[in-house]
Amino acid sequence: MTQDVTIKITDREGIIHEVLAPTDMNMNVMELVSAYELAPEGTIGICGGMAMCASCQCYVLNQVTLPERNDDEEAMLSEAFNVKDNSRLGCQIYITNALEGLEIALAPES
Ligand code: FES
């Protein structure tokens, strides 16, 4: 059985969007933000989800447990701007049932 999870995304203007995210499309959070057009085209997902641009950086705002940062994500975040302890690369977080209730904010464009 597949189902959608609800994710709250604060865009770069500070507007909160509550969106439904499909768990059965092998989709990641960067693609979700693009699909809902929550960031202007060309300002997110620049590397296509390869953990090489940080345009998909977001801050995790609540206690939903996510998979650990992988090595590529860690390396990119060590070079990116505006990185905080709760920074993640949206393209490295795949949408699963575990993400139900996740709240994130998009990092500023750098
Ligand atoms: S889309 Fe480039 S690092 Fe995520």
C-alpha cells in the first residue's frame, strides 16, 4: 500500500506550505519543492540532485528522524554557505513514510 505524507515547507519568502508528498515515486525533497514550484526555477536542483551544488539546502525544523547525512552530502555542506547544524540537502532525502510531519525551511539562495 502506498500513501502520501504531509510535509511543511517554508519557502525563501517565509511562507509556509503544507504539501502532500508521494512515497511511491522514488522522489526526493528537492524534487518535491520543484514540483510544487516553491522556489523559482533555476534556484534549486541545479546539479540535478547529485549533492554537488547545495541549491537544495534546507533546515530541518522538527524532530522527525531522517537518515544520516551521507558522505557526499557531508562534503557539500562543508563547503556551502549558510550551513547550520540542522542543514540537509533536499536531494539526498528520499520521501518515505518516515517523513510524515516533517517541517523544513529552504535555505537562502547563495
Ligand atoms: S540539487 Fe544540487 S546538491 Fe541537491
